[in-house]
Amino acid sequence: MKHQLLIYYGSFLIFFVLISLSRRWLSLEYAPFWFGGAIGAILPEVDHFIYMYLLRPHELTSQRAARMMNQGRLWDTFNLLANTRSERVNLVFHTALFQLVFYVFAFLVLTSSNSLFGQGIVLSFLLHLLIDQYLDFSKLGSISHWFKDININIDRERAVIYWAVASLALVFYGFVL
């Protein structure tokens, strides 16, 4: 779990430093952007708890994690969920359909809201999803499980193209909008 947190927050810090430097957001008035980003960097992990408590509470890993949570063993629960991440392929947030809808939502937040906090959340949330796709691709060799809800078979080449387009969209969102 510590390794994953380092990846998420390290990426968040690099991305947000670059955005802040390019936009010259270097004063304390832009702190809400950073606070929103810090929350958005970990918010997609809620998906694992939705799975554990609502979608598949009968699975062994879900039962073990719920028991650990009830015992107050939070770090043990987080470690278990991190180590068994590849077992949960029916997540809500970790799908291409959700990601595409969230890109539209993020566009609306970034273009029509003056909330720096909200802008930080959506940018960081999207960054987290991209990192998860990259980790899935590097570990599993595929991100096809992200597309099962929309019934698209995606090979390695198309996965790379999809990830590159999603990454470029995030860069556009972060630096242009």
C-alpha cells in the first residue's frame, strides 16, 4: 500500500507542481487547488470499498477486509486491498465507460466552475485512473477489463492508443483549460 500511495502522491505532486508553475499559481490563494488534488489523488480507492461492502460482500477477500475494518485494523485492510487489487475487476470507477463520462464531467467543472478545490479533485482523480490503467497494463499486459461494460475487445496496440489519448486529454485539461 505504501508503494501505491507513493506512486499516486508522487505523480500528483509532479503534475500539480507543473500546473502551478505554468499558470503561475504560486501563492496561498491557490491552496484549495492543492487540497482538492490531495483528496482526488486517493478518492478512486473508494471504489474498492464499494466493491467490498456493496457489490461483492460475499467474496472471501471482501469478508476478510470487512472483518479487519471492524477490528479497527485500517492499515492491514488497506494492505490487503492493495495486494489483492487484481482480483477486483468489477469496480465502478475503474472502467472505460466511467472514465469517459468523468472526462466530460471534468471538462464541465474545469470550464464552468471557479472552484479551485473542484478543479484539483477532478484533475487528480483522472490522473489516478490513468495511473491505475498503466499499472494494470504493466502488470496484466492488458486493460481489457476496463472495457467489458461497453463490450469492446481491446488489444495491446489499441490499449496504448487509448491510454495515450486519455493522457493527452488530461494534459490539455491541466495546462490549457
